[in-house]
Amino acid sequence: MTLNSSVHSRHLDKDAIVLIHGMGSASTAWKLIIPSLLESFTVITAAMSPTSILSITALAPAGLWLVPFEVRYPGTALARMMASSLKLVSPLLLRYEWARKIGFSDVSPRWREYSYEVCLDATNAMAKAAGYYPAWDGLLKKRFEKEVDSSIPISIVFGDSDKTLPKETCQERSLAPSQATWTVYESCGHAPMWDYPNRVVDQVFLTTNVSR
């Protein structure tokens, strides 16, 4: 397995689980669920070994849009610009609720429950995401390059209040692999692992069919 990642593990002989963060994010996005997953897995936060994939749990995945994007999505581009321009003062500003509201009220209806650390990690990740725009450009006018083998169990999770990839345009169920299960979390935004970390962990164990 070729890794370009961070490895978190207590026992390297356990099955590996790979956590791949979204655009404008970083491995810190998984902080709330890594401790629970470490009980049963070697946790890897990015890897390239597709033939070794045994299951997929996709949290608010991109690509299930009715019509592929022709240009960069303006909302996320604005978030990237704001995070980059405010990165030096973010550690101070994010201690105030009004600043967290500006940055995260569109991310989730549960933004008030987000810790300072979660907000700061997310802001820093967005500000430093050097590959953000190239990644967006790589998604333009397309969805997926390959199909997922039908033998691989897949779970897809969306929040019912996802404004980044809204239901009306970016959650087309017919585009998902036929074997995929589809779950919608109530009162949840674009980051289910922040809104409901325990439910996400349970979903991972269910999809992988690994016992705790």
C-alpha cells in the first residue's frame, strides 16, 4: 500500500480503514471519530490502493449531481477566499460566537455545538488547501471516472440540511451504485462526522461488518 497520509494506530495488525477528507479540508476533519475507530481498526487518513478497498462509507459525497458543474461553485470559492484572508486572525475571531456563525451556519444547523477546536481546524484546513481549486477544476463537466465493483458494500450518508451539496441538485440517488444504502441524518449539515460522530462511527462498523 502506497501511503500519502497520517497513520493512527494502537495495533498495526488490525484491518486498515482509510479516511479521505473532502476538498478544502484536512485529516483534522476526522478527530471526533478516530478514537472510536481505533478500537477496531488501523486508521489511515489518505491512501492509494483501490484494489484493497473492501467497503465504502461516503459522507456527503460529491459527484451525485443532476448536471455536472461547468464552473467552480461560488459558495465554496467564497469560503476558501475568506478562510485564506483571515487565517492570521482566525484563532482570535473564532472564540466569538458571531464569527463562528458567519463561518459555519451554512455548514450545519448544529453549528452552535461545534467546539472551538473543530472550527479552527476546519478554517485552517480551508485556508491552507493548496489543491482546492485544482480539485474543483478536476470535477468540472464530469462525475466519476470508474464504477465501484458491485461486490463492495457502500453506505451513503447525507444531512437533511446540506447547503453545500443540496438535495435538489447534488443528491441524485439514481447515480449511486445499485448496492448502496442511502441514509439521511435529520438536523444535519455537510459534515455528518461533526454533527453526529457516534452515528457515523456506528455506520462505519455496520458497512465494514466489523465487530467492536
